[in-house]
Amino acid sequence: MTGFLYYLPRTVEPPEHLAGEPVSRCGVSRGPDGAAGTLIVPECEAMPRFRVDPAAQTWSQCHDWWLGYETAAPPKEQLLRRAHQIAGHAVTLGDGGSWTVPLAVVVQFVEDRITRGTNLPQSLRLGADGQWLSQILPQYLGVSRAAEQMYQHLIGQGPAPSVAEAASIAAEALGVNYRVTAWECSALGLLTTENLADVLRALVDWPVIESWLAEKKRASGDAAISHGEAA
């Protein structure tokens, strides 16, 4: 298991999601495009060697830059974790690993009613009346809005996202707890038509709602039996 490699042709700037990340870089005379450029490696516990070797590495072009990794030792979930983890549901993705999808929606049950909160970090500010108010931090607003869209769909009050929209939401959600974007998710084959729904449902705490509904149905059935309404 080693980290990702990023190759930039001459005059190309690093991708935005690497801004602020500790990285090492070096020039290479022949990149995956056959030309000279710069190799960037995010610093991690298992940094790959500074080299471009198409025979031993897997490379994919991402607009005007390239993403690569050692074919025999691709990046794994534990290596890509961010230092600060937001609690959520574990989902098995396309690489076989168990990845934590953050809870953008957290459900609670009060007297048979569902109330919603979030695990996404929020700022705390005083309102004009002196009461503390919470607001989701700007870097998490995209995930929060996407989660609301998914929740409304699951309760039957909104349209279903397209596969492309769903994949983008899932990748953004994974990027909360991991140093990945849609490009890294694609390179590792994390998202599939089979697990995509699992990621989106985990994002809005749907497994808990399903459990609650199943328990209500069971309790209702038990009550009917006790009253002689079912055999």
C-alpha cells in the first residue's frame, strides 16, 4: 500500500484539492504523457517512490494533469483517512475496503416523530437575542445540500438523482473523511452501481430509519396478534 502520485505537465498548476496539503515534488524528464513535467507526492506514512514507470504503475489522465499509483500497492482506506474523522456508517466499496461515510443527516426519534441533526462541523455565533446559533461550515455546505436532496428523495418528496449526480454526491461525501475527490474514487474503482445507493443512504442515516420502521412494523404485528387480529 502506497499513496497517490500526481503528474503535472509543464505550465500546469496542481489540482485545487492539493492546496494546503503537505507535498513533495520533483522534476521528471518523461511523464506518463511522454513529456517532461513535475511529479507531486502528498506526504503520508507510505509514500511511493519518485518515479514514473508505466509498466509498474497505473496512470489516468484527469483533464490536464495525471493521477497514478503503484499497481501492486494501490492506496487503501486507512492511508487516505483525514486526521479529523466525522462519525458515520461504514460501507464496503469497490476495493473491498470498509469506508466511513459521514453522517450529514443524523436522525433521532421523539414520540414516534423523526427529528434531524447533523455530524457535519458547525460554527457557533450569537444571534441578536443573545442565543447561540449553529451554522454548517462553508467547506461542508455542498455535502449538506446534497444530503438534503437525497433525504427528500428517499421520503418521496423529491426527484431521484441521475447516476452521474449520485456518483458526484458520493465522491464528495467520501472526501469529507478521506483525501479523495471524484478522480481518486474513479482511479481506485470505489463506486459501483451496486454500492452507490449504500453510500447515499448512509449519508442521510437511512439504515437507522429502516431499522426503526422495521421495529414499528414488528411491534404493530405483535400488538395485532395479542388482540387476536392475526393468526
